[in-house]
Amino acid sequence: MCNQKKIYVDLHVLQTVPPSCVNRDDTGSPKTAIYGGVTRARVSSQAWKHAMRLKFRELLAQENVGQRTKAVVDLVAEEMMLACPECGEKQAQDSARKVLEAAGVKVKEDKGGLKTGALFFISPSQIHALAEIAAKQEKTPNKADCQKALKDNPSIDIALFGRMVADDPSLNFDAAAQVAHAISTHAVENEFDYFTAVDDCAPEDNAGAGHLGTVEFNSSTLYRYATVNVGNLRDMLGEKAPEAVRAFADAFIRSMPTGKQNTFANWTRPDAVYVTIRRDQPVNMAGAFEKPVRAGAQGYVANSVQALADYAAQTYRDFVAAPVLSLTVGKGLEALAAPGSVDALLDELEIWLKEETK
């Protein structure tokens, strides 16, 4: 399939989190944003994408999941020693360094050994391809071969999230997916939890605490949005594209960033999920909440779901075409599509994409 046949998968999720600090700023406070003239809770796209990448390790085979690390030399050297058992560790490290530098990736001495100058996103197939070149132990590896090893066979997460290589932009991958910052559908005010910790070995007549502190937190109903350009994904992954979209949707719906999880245990599930397949363009529905939602008798969720349903209907009536496929989970979005389970949604999404992208 070529990019002329446009297919976009949009994911809209409403999810309530109780008192929590899912994503902190540099001062330790929960991240916020001003939207619609009021302060909203915010979870950055980077935080949620990291959680999704961790989820991929459960959902996908190892060969489909990359690693973002500065220790690329070590990964290539370890793979090379499997192909060349007689090669020593130093020899493998030297050869791994040569193929990476030949490809245009700068390597430098570090306290922990040989490291790339910045985090480098690499797939298992790319590690293997570089290791095969390194195993030849050529004095000057062929640049074209080394670059080809890093340009071919991206993992599913590299194709979805992209790769930026400042050393040589020709090694970049444009992301097929975009993830928005999650924001609360309503105004929030951060609160403070004052806590103490008791010294278990303190004498009984000591009434003081061993430690005093505060933790900042908030609670909110979040609107989360992401989109996948299936045409671009197909160009990079071929027949794996439907599987990749399914894994992306699954991870987006079910993952949770780990900020302060031990303190707040905010493992909630979405309240409503709305997934669409579009032919024209992606459509972020954050405008549904530009006017902050007010809590009703059932809290923020019911009114947030209604606001999303109303905004979507208006959007399709006045601005863009209706989706070619709509799928929902949860109550309140029946006007957009009949609800089902998350697993049923993922199955239908993957089946539709397999048929359409043959």
C-alpha cells in the first residue's frame, strides 16, 4: 500500500485518576497546563509513550521491540560474540565501535565504557545486522553497508515513535504515530499531602517523627488522544502494520505511567474509549473540553463523555467527514457506535486493517 491511500486511526480515551502524581515537573509537582483559561492536570506525551513502550514488551515478540540506550556498542559486541565465539570482548568492542562510527554514529569513552553521545533507538534486527558486519573484522567497514543495517528492519516501536539521530539525520525515522499531552476535562487545583515517617528503632519516649515531608498531588478525569498514520507505518513495516496498530491501541488504552505509583497506586482503567478510522485527516477532540466540564451528580465522567459525544457529532456535521469505522468501549458513546469490550475493539480494528491493507 502506498501513502496515497490514506488511513488514520484516531484513539480517544477518557480516564479518571484518583489522588496521584502521574507525571512530575522539575520541582516534583504534578504537571499542569492552562487551557480554556483554567488550570488543567497534564500528563506529557513522553511519559505516556514510555509507559506504552514498556507495555509493548508484554504484547509483542522480542524482535519487534527496540531499545533506547547509550550502550549500543555493548549490544552489538554481545551479538557479535554469539556469531564469533572465538572473538574476545575487547576485540568485539573495537569492531562494534568501528561499524557504528562507519554508519555515522559518534562513540566516546565513558566511565561505563564506550557509549554513544546520545540515547540511540535500535531494533534487535539492526543490532544483528551490525554484528554480522562487525564479525568480518574489517579495518574499515563499508559505510553504505553499516548505514543500511541501521535503516532497514526497524522494530515496531521505532516505526511508531520515530528515531532522531543528530549525528546523521539520514538514520532518522519519522514517527507514524503521534500522542497528545493528556489534559483534564475540568479545572484542577493541586493539593499537598503532609506525611511523617516513624523511626522503628527510636526510644519509646521519643514522640517525634523520623522524617517529615509533603507530596503534591491532584485528581482528574483526563482526555487522552493519539493517532496513527497507517500508510506511513505500512511503508516501514509492511504486513506487520495491522499488528503494530493493534499493539499501539492496546498499549495506549491499558498502560499507565509509573510516577509515584508506590505512593498512590492509581491503577485505573479508562471510563470510555472511542476509536475511529478516518480517510481524510486525524481529528483531536480536545476542543470538547475547551469549556471546562463541571461536575454533576455523577462526578466529571458522565458530563465529559457527553461533551465528547456532542463535540464529535458537531465535528462530523460541520467540519470533516464521519469516520469509515467507529468503535467504542464504555457507556455514553452509543450515539457514535455500539459499545463492546476492549478485546473485541482490538480484534475488529486489526481485522479491518488486514483486509484494507492487503
